[in-house]
Amino acid sequence: MIKKIFLVTLLFSLFLTGFAKAELSIDITGARSEPMAVGLPEFSVSGQMAKEDAQETAQKIVQVIESDLTSSGLFKILDSLAYLQSFKGIEDAPAFVDWQAISAEALIQGHVDYLSKKQIRISVRLWDVYAAQELYSATMEVDEKGWRRAAHMIADAVYKRITGEDGYFDTRIVYIAETGPALNRIKRLAIMDQDGENHQFLTDGLNLVLTPRFSPNMQQITYMSYYKDTPRVYLFDIESGRQQVVGDFPGMTFAPRFSPDGHKLIMSMADNGKTDIFEMNLDTRVIRQLTRSSAIDTSPSYSPDGKQIVFNSDRSGAQQLYVMDANGKNVKRISFGNGRYATPVWSPRGDYIAFTKMAGGRFYIGVMFPDGRGERLIAEGYLVEAPTWSPNGRILMYFRQDPPNRDGIPGATKIYAVDITGYNERRLITPVDASDPAWSPLLSNR
Amino acid sequence: MGLRLSFFMRLRHCPFLFKTVQAAFDHMPIVFSLLLHFFAVFLLTYDFSSAHQPEVVSVPMFVVDLSQVKIAEMTNLPPKLIPTAAKKETKKSVRTSAYSKASAKNSVQPETRGGKAGTSGGKKSSSAALENDLNKLLKSVTAPQKQPESAASVQPPANSIKNTGNQGGGETDDPFKTLLASVDGIKSGMGYADAHTAAEVNPDEIVTEGIEGGQGGSYMQELSVSEKDMIGIKLRECWNLDAGVRGVHNMLIEIRVFLNKDGTVKDAKILNKTKYNKDTAYRSVAESARRAVYICDKKKEDSPFKIFPKNYEQSYDTWKTLLLRFNPFDGGVI
């Protein structure tokens, strides 16, 4: 009987589905991919400051936002001469038709209010011009001297609201600043904002430093340094400037990198002709060996969830990439292409592993999925090496060295950044030659 | 309880229903669950947006056999295309005049016609109704009439009639010549009528007027594959996608577009709101797809949606909502 009731109800339900009407549907496959056109008019000003001075600050903020968004390659700020509307205040409603007329897809409206001579309140609104919708609005109060960082944060917010991913403008880059002749190269640790501003040297250059890496909390940098001709892994505290050697290992240690939670350090140690991967708990200083092979296992990098590690090894005869669990088990080779693979780095968003590839006498920067599929080379050169991810996993930064000149003098080394799609490669301007960059986490997430 | 008993008493004459209802009462939780399921299925499947609208007759591809086309007096053309009363009358009178002129020539009555072109002395003599028709014809046809006259290839009937009339005074006795003149008159009359009709009537009207099932008729033909492709291609050109968004390879964005009768976009809603609210990458791609709809809409006459009022104006109910499925990577990024 229950079956009958069920059957009757089912039949009745199916009968009702007859009311459902077929809707005309159209498939759109593929799209164009161009920078998004954005209107960024001057921010209006008010408050306890001469109008000209306030306008100057507002202009500088707009310039930084424009520079950030443009450098990402995803946005194109429209020429301000074409704007048909200017805003007198943050409450002014946009004339969407006017912005549509110049093909602006998004509009950033802002206002700077001088609460006092040293304190400013910045208000910003982001509009979808075609949908005539406000996408984002925010107000922040900052010290007047902090206008640059505030501008980066606004650019990050715009980036995040449009792309759906965290921005990377409020970040810093640590790198190796190189000076001097080829045979007596001085390599110092240096740090700067991601746009090249606020540059400073962290070490004096007496000892050679290599492979700097940020800790997730941005307070420390780990790197390898030759002290008395012995390579060791060090920790550098950014705020205090203090540096300390990590552990007392019998052999040389190198290629350090923090775990995603910042509590562990993973590195390689070479001893008795073997190089294996070790993990050190920074809280307890307990060391654990993760690989045991007669080959060279190096360049370890954690997955963002900390459960897996990618590294390169020549255990198969040539340098290839391998993935293993964080405890050293389930080692699996993931690269099978021609040539050699090195310096793997797991993307912060987990979807790619970036690497350096050497094949046919050329160097490449590439990405592949963590299971080894979908290898894609996105930069190529005489020498391109050491990729590092932006904190949102969208941009890859690396260094490029020009070929030597006729006299055999090595070419200059420069830092470049490229979008993961392979487009929008741009050079990061540094005061001296630069190599081995490392990208910090987002400062505002600290 | 009493109500329940009397209800059962009535049902006892129908054993199946009686047992079904009895079992239903015995298994209330299951029945309640089934009813809830049924309600859920109903909610999921019923299209509330069109509940108050008349059901559109859905007819598959309709092939018009030209040999079977019936020219009807009543037309199912959309209001915009229905000729005004005066215009209709004009067309009718054009046909009548062509026929009547030919008939007049056939009957060879030169003595009843005046000497001027198209003068319809014969009609004047026939009846008051025809006279009215001719007056209307003269009013409405005066301007176009001159055009065929000047054209070398088309001989206005008036001339032939005139000639016939002129000759008719002395040569009406020659039946062969009369016949030839009549045939000329018919030919030129028809030519005149055709030329005139073509000049006056919009080609679209000629094609669609009164043809049951023809374009613009009461049944909407299925949107052709090429038309669908055209809409898809135009939307693709409007869709500016950030190709590096996380997970973009596996995304499918569905947007329901609500169109006005003139093909402009009334609203565009992103479906799958749960994912939209939870997944910022999905939201980004979905918003770019919605923006594509609006950008295309702003292209005015080049909007992909303009094809609907243009070709399917009568079937507004079938295209007033569209489901657009945006698939970022099947077709590649251009």
C-alpha cells in the first residue's frame, strides 16, 4: 500500500513537471581577455588643509592606485581627459551613461578629508558602470604619512572585488642586491615595496647571501649565507635587524623555506656526499629527516595546506620534480618532460607548482598542476631562475640574467614579474643588479 | 473523528481509494514526507515567472509549401506591420483597377472611355461603387502611376487603352487587332499593377502578409543554429574575462536575461546565488558575464538581442527570458 501511495505521488509530481516551461537557452563559449577599462577621476577633497595641499595628496593617492592596477595587467585606467564627469564629494552619484560613453567598465570614486593636518580620512567607492551597481565602498583613517600604503590597500580592495582574489599591492619584496665585478661580487640582502618604493639594504655585504624567503608573519626572513666559507641557514628579524644561525648541523644547509603556519623550516642539508631534506620545528628546534636517498634532494616547498612537499631530486638520473607527504612518505615523481627541473614552488592558492626548467641550452620559468599535468612555460631566456609567487598566486616573479658580452663579462641581472597567463611581463626597477626575489605575504593580512 | 469516519464511509464504495486513504492515515509521517517532496518538486519545476502568461503554442519547424499558400484577407501580422486601412484599400484598389482595366479592354468599349490616361469612363458608366473605387484609385495612384509611364519597359495600361480607344473608333471591326490590343492591355495592365504594388508595398509585407505560418506569423520558428551562433559570438565579443581567475577552467556561469519587447535588456540575473555569495572567483567571472550582457545591450542596433524583435516580434513570450550559459574556456580566449 505504501508503494501505491508513493507511486501515486510520484506520478502526480511528474504530471506537474509538465508545467515546467522550456526556456530558450544560448551557450557562449570563450571570451576576450583584455585589461578592464576603469575610470579613475581625481579624488575630491575637504577638511583642515589648504585645498592645493589636499589636492596634491589626493593626486598622489590616485597615482599610486593607477600604477598598482595598471601594473597588474588586468586594468586599464582611462585617460582622464576623456572623463565627462568630475565628483565634488563621495556622495555624488555617478552619471553611468557618461562613463559608459567612454567605455569604462568600472569606476573608482574617492574623497580625501583632512580631519587634522596630520590625519586623513579616505573614502572610496567602486562602481560597476554597466550594471549601475556599487561593488564596494570603504572609509579608512590614516596618518597623512601613510597615504602610500593606504593607496596600496585601496588598490588591493579594488583588485579583490573585481577579480575575486586577494590583491598583492600592499606587499614587499626581499631580494639579493648585487654589485661589484664578476669575480668579487658583493651580494646583499635588500627589501622594497612591490612597486620598488621604500628600498633599503638589510645586510652589509661582508658575507655572501642567497635564497631569501619571507616567513608568513612577515617578521622574519630566512636565507642562506656563507659565514667563514661555510654555508648556513640564517634567520633575520626585520624589526630588530638581528640575525641568527638556524641549528647546528654537521654539513652545509641551504634552500630554506618556511611552512605555511610559520612554525617550521624546511631545508636541504648536504653531508657525506648526500643531500637530503630536513624539517626543523622553530618552537622546539627538533629536527626531522624527511628524505633518505643517495641522490641530491633539494629546493623543498610546502603546499599551502602544509600537507605535502614538492622538491627536486636527481634520483632518477636527471633533476626532476617530486611530491611527497609532509612526513616524507608517498614520494611521487610529477615531471616527465625533456630537460631538467629545479626550484619548485607551490602556489599560495594551491593550483600550480612553478619551476625553473633547463632544456636545449635555455632556461624557462613554467607552471604545472600539482599532479604534473598541464605543464606550461611562461618565460624564457639565457638565464631565468628562482620563481616566487605573489601572495595571491597570480603573479610570478623571477630574475633574468643577460648573456655575457664579448669580453665574457656576465650580463646584468634584473627582476621581472609575469602574470600566470604568461602575459604582462614587466621589469621591477631596482637601484642595482638584483636576483633571487622573494615575495612577502599581504601586509594587511599580517 | 466524526468527520474522518463519515469521510471513510463515503469512500467505502471505492475499495482502491478507500484502502489508499486508509493507508495514508496509517502512515501519516510517510505521507507527510511525500507531500513535502511533491511540493519541493513542484517548486523546482514550475515556472512562476510565466504562470500568469498565456501558454505559448510550441510548434516545431514549420515548412511553408508555397503551392499551398493561402492568401487570406485577415492577416496575422504584428500591429506595426499591418497596413493602415487606407493603405490596404489602396492595394486592393490597385488590384481591382488592374483587373478592371484588363476587363475593360477585353470587352473593348472605347467609346465609354475618355481620352486621358487611366480615365475610366467605362467605370463611371458601370456603377457608383466602382466610381468611388476609381476615385480612390486616382487619388492614391496618381504619383506612382507616373513612374511606370516613364519607364520604357513597362507600358502603362492607360496608353494602351488610349491607343485602343483611339483606334477603336475606326478599327473595331478587326477582331484580331482587338484581341492583340486586349492582350497588350492585359500584359501592360498586369505589369503596371505589379510595378505599382512593388513600389508601394514593403517587401516584408509582401512576404508575410496573410501567409499562415510564415515569418511574422502566429508561430515562432525555432531560432536557427546560425542565429544562436550569432548571438553567442556577439556576446563572446562583449565578454571581457580575466583568464587567470582561480578555477576558471571549470566554471559555467548561468545568467537569466529578461528582455523588453524592443529587445533591450530589462534585467540580467546571475543564477546559482549560493556559489556567487560563497566563491569570490565565481562571483568575479559571473559579474564579468553579466557585464557582457549589458555591454552588448548598449550596442543598440548591433545588440545580439535585437534579432528577437526583428524576426520574432510576435513570439515575445518565447524570448522575453533567456538562459545564457557562459563557458569561459570551451571556445578559448580570444
